[in-house]
Amino acid sequence: MNSARLRTWLPIIGVGVVAAALYAATLMTAVGSCEHAYCADVGEFQIALAVWGTVHHTGYPLYMLLGSPFVTLLHWMGLPPAAGASVYSLVWEVLAVMGFALIVRRLTQSAWLAVGASLIVAVLRPIWIHGSIPEVYSLSMALSVAIVWVTLDLREQWSDTKGWLLALLGGLGVAHHRLIAILLVPVGLFLLPAAWRSKNFWRWLALSASCFFAGFLPYLDMPLRVWLGSKWNYGRPETWDGFWFIFWGKEVAGWQKPDFHPVAILSAAQEAWQVLHAEFTLPGLIVIAAGSVVALIQRRTRSIAAFFGGLAVAYLLFTTIFFKAVLIEADLMLPLLAFVALLALGLSNWSPRGRQVTGVALCAASVFLAARNYPGLYALTHTPDATNYTRLVEQLEAPPGAVVMAPWGARFFALRYAQLVDGHMPQWNIVDHRAHFGELVQATDGRVYTAADTRYVFDVDWWTQQLGGPLRVTAAGPDLVALTARPLDPAPVRVYPLADGIALARWDVRPLADGRTDISLYWTATRTPTADYSTYVHVTDQSEISAPEDLVAQDDSFAPVAGWYPTSRWQPDEVIREDHVVTLPPERPALTIFAGMYSRDAAGDFVQLGQVTLRKINEQWVVQP
């Protein structure tokens, strides 16, 4: 490599190294579970890439076609697929940033501006996050940058061959993600004069159409994966109707309609402004606006500035009119890049010394943005929720073949990743909320198992519609429940009564792996209670609780079974389990447990229904008479 090429490529490679280091520092290495909309689909991609499966609308065939072998290769080298999927996105985002640096270097003839502008882009949150999580927008950025590069080539010197290449890239891009179609509008307008002046325009256009549609050939990979036996398939892409249902995104057809209502447009415009303001800050936006004006005024940069300005306007218009169609931060990724390009074009009109100084200033600004954005992005990609949830469900007390439900999303992805990729929980049928539960439980114990906090999304009424009624609910482990329309286990002969027909049938006290203690209470009722009661356990290392300091630990529930099953819904002579998890200090070993129920009167005072006293004798918990 000669010295001129070395001077060109060293800064670009340096930008790539810095971007890769930043993205690696916030890399999502476990199954994704962050609450932000950025992470809505990452778990699905982590699974599908690992097991060569298919994903939701519109299928993202190129991302999957290239990604599965990449993730598999990294897995052979010892990297878990969840992390490998994130590395896959990292590679595409780094290539996009390096490609942008090459574009700025080409347009400004300044390595300093190229480095400064590309580092600014690299550390913007929507760009950075997609270099750290397994999402399709990283490949979208790489394809978009490639399209812009070829567009600039063609503007400088028209070539039919490169025009066909651009058409193929456009087809691959739109097939990958429909959002890239917006980019093709300013590209087409920018190149139309040059294309029209070329020889055999109509012949070139016909071949370009063929090249464009050839970009959709990766879609053949979707049914092929199903036919080869993939264990993770979204919908029915192997059928004609199922394929086109995914291809056209009919599942979200309602989101794809324009909304011209003034209030909706104003609301969308305000949110777009908030994104721009959050990324660039107000001083930054003022500087970008000034640089854009200079770029548009100066004859040398006017046409290119108009192209990038048109690109930004096209996406901003789409955002305001099709506000529900896509995550707004993802929609604005390319406009963010375009605004930085406009700034660099404006600064390129300065003297060589001025370009160097402003390039250094941009590098300094990128350091500020990186320091600002890093903590939030790291927290976003390192939440342990999915891992903790998987550990919780692995403690489920359910028979082989049991139906285990988690709502479609991060929790469901975590369980299915553990099952399909890590080989955990093979004995259970893990499904999401769209399953036909009435049919599934026919061949099992009649129960559906789920996390206790699922009721905040799907309540008792929803489950009654799925399983029938009267619905019974009982615990299946700490923070886990079983739901069924079948009768629960019958009550034993000997019970320990409280009042209102309620009695304690049995109990179990056992340590958990995390150091806490699970106190399982098995309630029953000779008849349906007349009121709703709250339950409690109070633990002490004394014979009685005579003072507040005697209380070692306690746990209350406003209704039994983590609020799922109020006593007024209990069916007679059935056993209902509920779990109270407490933390016992090692220096104060438990001696006595008080388990009981209470209610509140009209004045808000506590009214004790009754309690059972359990005493530890010879390592056994027995009822104290």
C-alpha cells in the first residue's frame, strides 16, 4: 500500500477501531431483556440466528441469511449465540461508520473532518445501540451507506454497470427493511439527470428493475429454513398465504396507514424534534443548521448538500405522517447521519487549517457525547431480568409435558432461548400468550403454568376465557402459579381451622438457592368464604412476638396466591397453595412461624381472622397446640 492510500485508510481504520471498542464495551452478551423499545425483538433474533429460524414481518431475509452462519461460526469458536448475534450487528454498524467516514473524506478532502464527523455519528445513541444489540438496523445502516457511496460515484461519472449495482443494492435494502425505500426517492431524483443523459436509458431502466427485484431473492431462504426443520418459525412462511402475510407485514397493516390529522402530525413532529434535540443538544443543532446553510450556499457543495438535505426531509416527513410504522429513533438514524454530513460539507468550505481545527473540535464533541451516552447504554444492554426470569421458571414444580406460558416478548424469548439453544427445560411445552390453551391442556394435567406477575398483563378474566371457569389458581413455586378449570387436589382429613370455613391443610419450609426461605402454605375451605382475606407469615426466633424487635421476617399478601385467587372465589374442599418468601438473618435462626389471615373493617382497622402457630422441633415444623 503506497503512502497516499495509507494516509487515506489509517484514519478510517482508526475510526473503525474506536467504534468497535465502544460498541464492544456495551455489547449485549446475554438474552436481551431491556425495557426500551430498542430491545423489543432482540431475543427473537438471538434465537432465530442461533437455530437457523425465521422471524417476524417482514422476515428480514438478508439479515438472517448472512447472520446464521456468522453466529454459528462464532459458536464453534466458543462464543455463546446470544453474544454472537450482538457481534454480528457490531460488525455491520462499524462498517457503516467506516463507510460514512470514507464518504466525508471523499466530499471534504479532509481526514480531520472525516474522523470527527464519523465519530460524532458513531456515538449517537440510535447508532451506538444498534452496534451493541442484535437488531436489523445495523445492516440497514451499512446498506444505506453503501447506496450513498455508489450514488456519489454515479453522480461524478455515470456508468450503466454501477447503476445496475445500485439497483441491486436498493433491492437488497428494501427487501431487508422497507424503510430503505425512502432513501431511494432522493437517490433517484439526484441521479435522474445523469441517467437520462446516458445512452439507452430505457434499456438500462429495464435491466435495473430486474436487478432491483433480484435483491428480493434472499426471501427464498425463509421457506427453505422451515423445510429443513427449523425449530423456531414465525408464522407459516413455508405456505403461500403465510409467506405473503409476512412479506407484506399484514399483521401490522393498521400501523402502515398515513395519518394526516393535524394533531397527530404535530405530535409526531414534536417527538422527532425531541429525538434530534436529545442527540445533538440545542447548541449542536444550531451549529448543524449554520453548517447546512453554508453548504447549501456555496456552489461547490450545493448539489451534494441538497441531496443530504432531501434525504433528511424525506425521512422526517415519513416520521410525521407514518408515525406508528416504525420506532422513531430507528427511523431517524439516517437523518442523523445526513445532518452530520451537512455540517461536514459546510465546514469543508474553510481553509485547510480551519478544517483541521473544526475536525479536532468534532472529535472533542464526540468524546463528550460518548461520556454522556455510555452509562445509559451500558445499563440498557446489561439488565439481568431475562436471566433472572429463566432461573425463576427453572424452579417450577410442574410435571413433564406441562404447558408453560410467558407473554410474547423478552420473557418468552428468554425461556425459548434457554430451551432451544442451551438445552434447559426440555420437559415442558413453552408457549406464548397466543397459544390455544384449551387444546393444549387436554393432554396434560389441565394446568397452565406462568409467573405470578403475568396477571398484570393477562388477568383472571382473560384466563377464564382461555381455560373456562370457575378458574382455580394455585402456586407452583415461589412467584409461580398454575391455572386450571379442573378441581384442585382434595383437602386432607386433618386440617387446622382459622374461621369462616378456612383452614390450613399443610405447610412446607425450605431454603432456596439464593439464600432466602420459602414458606409454602396449603389452604383449604369447607365452603366458599364469605369475604376476601389477606394472608401473612410472621417469623421469630422467640416463642412469641412481644415486641417489634422480636419479628425476624414477615411477608404479607393482600390476597392469596400473589393476588390471583381471592378467598371469595375458592371452591370448597380444594387445596390452594401459596408461597411466602422471606429473608432470614443467619444470626437469628427461625423458631416460630405465625401463619394467618386478616381483613380490614370500614374504619380501616385490621381484623384478625385467625392464625396457626408453627414451631420448629427437631428440625421439623409442627403445629403448636
